[in-house]
Amino acid sequence: MPVNIDEGNLKQGLMGLVVALVEIIQEVLERQAIRRMEGGRLSEQEIERLGAALSDLKDALASIKKDNDLEDAVNSVREGLDNVADEVIGKFNPETRNEGVIEA
């Protein structure tokens, strides 16, 4: 049985996934940079270079999303990943583990 694949949707979905993952990595890098700045582990020059690089990355991602009409695809991927993360965290968090469970 042949599988019909819409090449346009596949491209949108794959590009959306890649951009979403790069955005997540960028956010992690920003948090790590802030921790290092607050900890005094970066020189002024390093802070400036890091800030410029992160800003350039953010601008490039925004441009890629706009030029390829990926906003919805990226938001969908991020929402899906958030839902999965919430489920996993809920399973391991004792405070929320039994939410929604009716005890007899």
C-alpha cells in the first residue's frame, strides 16, 4: 500500500522541527550565559561577544520563520514538546502524580 506524502507539508514540518529545536537550544544557551555572567565567570568582552552572537541567532531564526512561513509549524512543535515535558514531569513529581486520580 503506497503512502501519499505531501512534500510541502513534510518540508514545513521538518523545517518547523529544526527551527523549534534551535530555538530551544538558544534559550538554554541564554540561561547558561546569564548564570555565567551572574557568577562573574565572563569578561566584559566575552559578555559582549556572547550577547551579539545570541542576538544574531535570534534575528536569523526570526527571519527564517518569516521567510518560510514557519511560525505555526514552530509553535505547533513547541506546544507538542511542552505537553510531552509536562506529562513526563508529572509522572516524576510526587506532588502532581495523583492529580486527576479519583481515590475510592
